[in-house]
Amino acid sequence: MSVDAQSTVFLDGQFARELPELAVPWQAEQAPDPRLVVLNEPLAAELGLDPESLGNAEGLGLLIGTALPHGATPVAQGYAGHQFGSYSPRLGDGRALLLGEIADAEGRLRDLHLKGSGRTPFARRGDGLATLGPMLREYVISEAMHALGIPTTRSLAVVATGRPVSRESMLPGAVLTRVASSHLRVGSFQYARAMDNQDLLRRLADHAIARHHPGTAEGQNPYLALFAAVVAAQASLVAQWMLVGFIHGVMNTDNMTISGEGIDYGPCAFMDVFDPATVYSSIDEAGRYAYGNQPLVAQWNLARLAEALLPLFHEDQERAVALAQESLGAFHTRYSAAWLAGMKTKLGLADGLDDESATSLTGELFTLLQEARVDYTSFFRALGTAARGEAESARSMFPVPAAFDAWLERWRALEPDADLMDRTNPVYIPRNHLVEEALAAAVDGDQEPLSRLLAALSTPFQERPGLERFAVAAPEGFGPYRTFCGT
């Protein structure tokens, strides 16, 4: 592919073509001095893009939306959303653009989407811009999620624009180029429902079925089947977040996808010491999106999706509500089953332990972890060593290990599979102190810490010599941690 000629880059406009009511044609702002900061070469290859060409002037123009192939129709997507529980009927891509859909090597359509590309009609009072640090954070977290095997939007590139952006101080501006199965959200359906246009709502649902859950089209009630599929996808996703200790930080309905991919990694972080009340987001003052609340919030968000879809479930509202409640009720069952199965695997007990015993075992363990303020990721990795007979690294995490010793004896009697644990429990996650170190250095022009961090995170389950500092918990002096959304 030659990005200079742009002869083989085809960006479809399926979303804009099929759902024009949800798409405002718009152009990205020019960047005074674009510079490639980081490029995801394997992802570029998946999309049929030549990594080398993406570094030249025309390639950078593609990555920031200012030099698009002929016929491309970039749009700002409209959606609504509940933000921290409060409904906003008109949110939309205030600083983002959907450039179009691109077919990957397997023929799947994937969105090519920008963040930080300038003001749109949805920008409200915002400047439509993004700064380098938060865009690099999204790159790091999304690619770490991908390496962990968790469904996620991906990051293709971060390009510095050469334009200073005003926040609490003047910061370097940047554009994130990201890739997703789509950017359809719960908020997309809320937006369509608020228009009181049942034809639009139906077309949006048909679009979502064709794009993400084609099997539901054959059901007796395709739209109810679509809702059930989204419930299942989100139950699985949130269970995987919980199993690795991930905290999204801003689980608004406009940040919940129909595909079941994680999206919008703003004030997010991986948990250090185990505590269900952990909150890292600076804007989540009430702890609505704390680690332990994420399953409940996900179910609440899905209830909002059900409300938007009610007219498609049944023409009789009471019957529609009953059908919605029945489907929504499956979330807890699906989430609990996914979480417990995952936790058995983390403990090396995928087979041979009934659910009641597993629930008792994990409940006792998490009480111990919380009381001793044990680092979540380090503990589970050390437990794999304990399964091989060397328990001191795990025991040393407890100031008074006697209670843990009793649990350890009970667990060892179940003959845990250490190899299974090593394949399940990561050595390397985006440690908060290392993320901050890498972002600060990159903003100052030194990309080496970022490159080293990304290299460690690319194979998270394989322990490698020379990467010891990437597996160590935050130093005591790191202090209370807060993340920011970057707007």
C-alpha cells in the first residue's frame, strides 16, 4: 500500500450512509507540525497499511484526518449518555471523528477513528483538542488489554500536532488514531430513542445486528436477542476487567459498547493493593465507578439500553418491559459464572472444584488480601510459585502470615496447576507508577521509557530477564494515585 498515492486505502462510510441522523459530516483541524510519536506496526499490517508510509507527510495526514483517500466521509457521531448517573440527551463526538470503516486482513470492517482532532458541533464548551499524555495513556492501556486477551478498542498511532493545548498549563497537543469493531454505544441507542423516531431506532438496531451479532437476526425476536447478546458480551468483559484488577474510571453509558469491547481509557488504572473501594479517577468523587461497583454499574447501564430498545421488543409496553427485565436478569448469572470460572483458573483450579467451595475459598482469600493490603497482581503471580512448593514470596506479603498459612494449606490440598496459573496471571501490567514515568518522559521528548514499557506489556504472561522493575509493585513513596480524563 502506498499512502502517498492513497490508491489502495479505502475508507467506507457505512455508518454515515445507513444512519445519517447520527452522523454530522466534519473535517479534522489542520496540525501545524505533525510528528509521529508511536505507531502500532502490527496493527497497521492487520489493516493492510504500510507502517513505513504512515511516517511520511501523507501518512501522517491519514493518521490525523487531514489527508484522506478520495471519497472518504469523516463524521462526528451523535450519541446521548448517562454521565455519573445524570442524563445528557446530546453528547456526541465533541473532539473525535469517525474517518470511516476499513477492512482488515480477515475482511472484517473496523472503524478508523480519531480523538483530539478538533471541535465539532458536539463540542459544547470544549476546545476539541487532546494532549499528548492522555493520548499515550489510552495507547498504553488499550494495547495492554489486547495483550491480556481482553476485548478492547485498539490504538494505531499517536501523533503530536505541534499545537500547544491549554489545560492547567500549556501542554503539547496530540491526536490518537484508534481502531474498533465499531463505536456503537449504549448512548447511540439512547440518542435515537430520544429522537422519538422508531424507524431510526430500528435501523440502528439492524446495523448493530449486522455488524456485531448477526446470529441474532435469525431469532424469533431479533431485537430482544440483540439485547441479550450485548448483556452477555458486557458480562464477560466486566468479569475479565475484575479478574485482572482493572478500573475503567468513567463507566458512563456513552462508554459502553454494543460490541463488548472496552473503550475510552481516560481516568483508568490497574489496581495496586486489593480493595474493592479503590477509585483512581479524579472526577469520581463519590466512588460511583469504584472497582467493586463495576458489575453493578454495567447492569445499570444495560438497563438504560433496554429502556431505549423497548419499542422494538414488543408493541405492548408492559410486555416489552417484562421481556427486558427477563433478559437483563441474565447479567448477574452470566457475570458471576464468568468471574468464578476465571477465578478458578487464576487459582489453578479450573477443574475439580465445585462452585460453592470455590466461592468460599475466594471469599476467604479476598478478605485476607484486603486486610493485609496486598498487591493484587504480584500476589497471584507469586501464588503460582507457591503451587510449585515455594510459598515464601506469597507469605511475605502478609505482615502476620498465620491466617494466610491456613488458607494456603486448604488451597494446596486441591493440587493447583502452576502452569495454568502462569498462563492466566500476568507478570506485567501497566503499573501506575511506570505509566506515569513513561508518559512524563514522552511529553518531555524521551520515548525510551514508553518503548520499554510497551515491550514489557506486549507479552504479559512470560517472565523475562531484565524486566524485573516492570513486575514490582509501586514504591511506598508513590503515594495516593489520581488519574485525569484530559479534557
